Amino acid sequence: MLTEISRKRTETGTKTKDIVTMSKKKIVVLTGAGMSAESGLSTFRATGGLWEQHRIEDVATPEGWHKNPGLVLEFYNQRRKQLITALPNAGHLALAALEKDFEVEIITQNVDDLHERAGSSKVLHLHGELTKVRSTGPGAEVFELSPDQYTTHLGDKCPKGYQLRPHIVWFGEAVPEIDNAIHITGQADVFVVIGTSLNVYPAAGLLHYVPRTAPVFLIDPNEVIAPQPHIAVIKKGASEGMKELTELLKAYR
Ligand SMILES: NC(=O)c1ccc[n+]([C@@H]2O[C@H](COP(=O)([O-])OP(=O)(O)OC[C@H]3O[C@@H](n4cnc5c(N)ncnc54)[C@H](O)[C@@H]3O)[C@@H](O)[C@H]2O)c1
């Protein structure tokens, strides 16, 4: 459906004609661990601040890595093993389907690849990707793991001889993609937040960069922020919530 029309006048010989270009409205979506909960990947909150029975300090910080790199590598090997059998849920699929009527950009805090596997074409991973590893040497070169070689162990090195580590942004590390995420957020015609406790910064701060004119929807079965007049809360899980949102978004096409 036509959503926004921009007209350009062009000269063709002596005649002037209008060229009508249709541009879709842009929906920017910020997702967190709750997005993948219905795919069987657990969130932090569900497990009392633990990630799959592990303390965050042990498996998702530079200190944890220096203390016990073998444990950290094995933790992410297990997450990859879990990811192989996980499938995108109805929420992921509904987000991908929105691309028919909107330009959709997803900014995800998730390290899984379920948005991509659901068919979403623009996904920015703020906190890294399970399917990649990177060198601990200068330049921090990134390498894609092939699904049949989905593990990394102590002694696995990059071509320059440096130990490989998970391509994950750990707590306490810089978030290299945050400027891109801020830029994308600033272009939103509609902003959607799904399945994040909004406890992790700078991701949670993206809400401050949403243009004032853009409606904001938040899908989460739990209350994550105090009610605010400009945020429409859909208090449901990702799949049910996306069903409701898809209907509501028809008004914005
Ligand atoms: N799948 C993953 O990639 C994964 C899983 C666990 C943790 N993490 C990492 O942990 C950090 C945690 O921050 P966070 O805010 O993303 O997660 P979080 O665990 O802090 O919060 C999860 C949110 O999801 C909500 N939720 C639970 N079930 C849901 C459902 N069915 N549908 C929708 N929402 C649901 C919870 O109410 C909560 O608000 C992120 O940095 C992320 O990288 C990633």
C-alpha cells in the first residue's frame, strides 16, 4: 500500500511529468532475549539474573574470560548447540512479514540468528553473534563459523596465531554498533520494543533517540517500564503480541 509519496518533476523534451515514488514507512524494532524465549532460548530474568545457570560475571565479562577462558568457550559452544535446534517463533516470522508493507530495521540485543532465519533482511546485532568468533589479537578479525564446526576451544587460533574468542560484546566492553543503532532509531516512523527488560545500556537508552513524532509500541508479558503516555504497551508474549501489533500497524501503512 502507498504510504508516502514524493514527487519529482523531470523534464522530458518539452514535456514535464511527475514521477511518483512510493516509499514505505520505516519501522525500527529493538528486540531482547524475550523475543527468542518462545523458541526455547531462556532470558536472564526468567532465571533470576543467571544465563543458563551461569553467573553473568563468569561467562559474559572480560574478567570471566581472563579467569577461565575454557569455561567461557564451552558456555558459548553450548549456546550454539542449543541454537542449531531452535526455530524462529511466530513473533520472529511476523516481524519478517512486516517487510511486505514497511521498511523494517531490527536492532537486536540477541546473539542468536533467529531474526535472520525468519527472513528479516536488516538486522543489526548490538551485542555480537553466536555464529561468529574473533581474534584476541590486534585488529580483532572476525570469522564466521560453519554450522558443522560450531565450536571453539582453547588453542583454536586465528591465522596470525592469536586465540579465538566468541564474537560477543561482554558486559563492561564497548558496544561498537551503538552509533549505527542511534542513527537507525532516529529514522523511525514507528518504533517497537519487544522482549527486553530495558536494563542493559546503552541499548535501553535508544528509546531517547526515537523521533517525537513516532508512535512507540512495547511488547512484553511483564511490566518493564513505568506507564508513559507515548508508549502503547501490549502486555503479551512475542508471538501473541506481534499478532496484535500487525493489526494495529495497518493504520500506519
Ligand atoms: N537469545 C539470546 O540471544 C539471548 C538470551 C539470553 C541473554 N541474552 C543477552 O542478555 C542480555 C539481556 O538483556 P535483555 O533485555 O535482552 O533480556 P532480559 O533477560 O533482561 O529481559 C528479557 C525480557 O523478556 C521478557 N519476556 C519473557 N518472555 C517473553 C516472551 N515470551 N515474549 C516477549 N518477552 C518476553 C521479560 O519479561 C523481560 O522483560 C542481552 O544483552 C542479550 O545479549 C541473549
